[in-house]
Amino acid sequence: MTDNNTNLGIRQRRLRGVVVSDRMDKTIRVKITRLKMNSKYRKQYKVSQTYMVHDPENTYHMGETVIFEADRPRSKSKRWVAVSRVGEAKEAKTEV
């Protein structure tokens, strides 16, 4: 009999986005921006969506690009868990 806890080759849904908030404990908000196209006029426009992502060690901070994947429901709004960091936070340029 197989163990139910093992991943049987089923690929989890993975997404990449930018952390927009890290104020909550063990939770980050990640924003994903996609380009969509109007079917009639063929104009491209941006559509963004935010996800609540579980971050158990509070390791990710605002501005960083992260990869996260689908997981079991952790709360009412959290169904994703952070996997890895792709890019560092871009520092804001201050003008004098």
C-alpha cells in the first residue's frame, strides 16, 4: 500500500509574485500581475491579484520576488505556502 503523504508525481500549482506586505505574523501578501488582451481591440492591459501566503519563519520581506505553491487550507484566506526567494528587494531611490 502506498503512503498518502508522499507526492505521487502530481505537480502542485506554483506562482511567482512580489511581496507587498509582511506585517502579519507568519503571513505575507503576494501580488501577481498578468497581461491580458482584449479580444475585440487586441489591446493588452494589466490585471493584478493578491494572495495570502504562509511564511512559517517570517523570512520574506516587502519587495522580494518569491515562488509559492498551493497547499492545504491554513486559515479562511490562506491556501498557499512560500517555497523560495527568486529576487531581492529593490531599494527605493531617494532624491535630494
